[in-house]
Amino acid sequence: MASPTTPPDPQRAIEDLAAVTPAQLAQEIRTATTDVYRCAQAWRKSPAWTGDKGDHKAWEMIATAVADLAVLPEPATLRDVDHLVDAIAPILNAWWSPYPGPRQDLSDAVERLRPIAMRRPALVKQARSLLGQD
């Protein structure tokens, strides 16, 4: 057993990343997106919801992306995972105001989604490439 001061084994970290399956990535993306949707619903039901054009546009963007994600099949390949990310790209590409309350919760949920959807699949691909598992 490694001590807390022992640095992690880089080879093991690469192997662990390479072992992540498309289904696992999909589950992580779907779970984090569901959290964004839950936070958007809470914002929409809160006094912070103004109902103005910007609020409606933001809500519709999230609802559409979630619906688009829901109809996509489970990915068989890492390339298929890209389709999941494409479905939620409008959420990832938007700026989310960190006003206190439900809007802060929504902004935080999007910030948790970004690395899961954008960075993690790329790291898995890179790890597989390094191990010759393209």
C-alpha cells in the first residue's frame, strides 16, 4: 500500500483512464446533465425567475439539450460519446450568471458538467492513444 506521500503511478493513471468505457463516460455525462436540468427547474420555480426573454431562452436551451441527449443511444465507441457532447454543447458554450441562489446553483452545475463532458473524454482518448489502443 502506498503512503500518502508516495506520488501516484503515472502508468497506472494512464491505464485507469484508458479502461473507462464509452458507457461509463455516457453515464457521467447524463448524470451531470440531469443535475443541470434539476438546477434549471429549481431556478424556473424560484422567485429569482423573472420570466424575461433571456430567462426563457436559457430554459429552452437547457430543455432542448436535455431532450436531445435523452434520445441518443448508448455509445458503443468514444466517437459516439462525441455525439452526446454535441447534444449538450449549447449548455457548455453558454455563459451562466452566478447570481446568488438558484442561478448560482445552475452555474455551479454547468461548471461541474464542463470537465466531465469536455475534458474527460479527451483524456480517455489520449490515454488509449498512448497505450496503442486506438
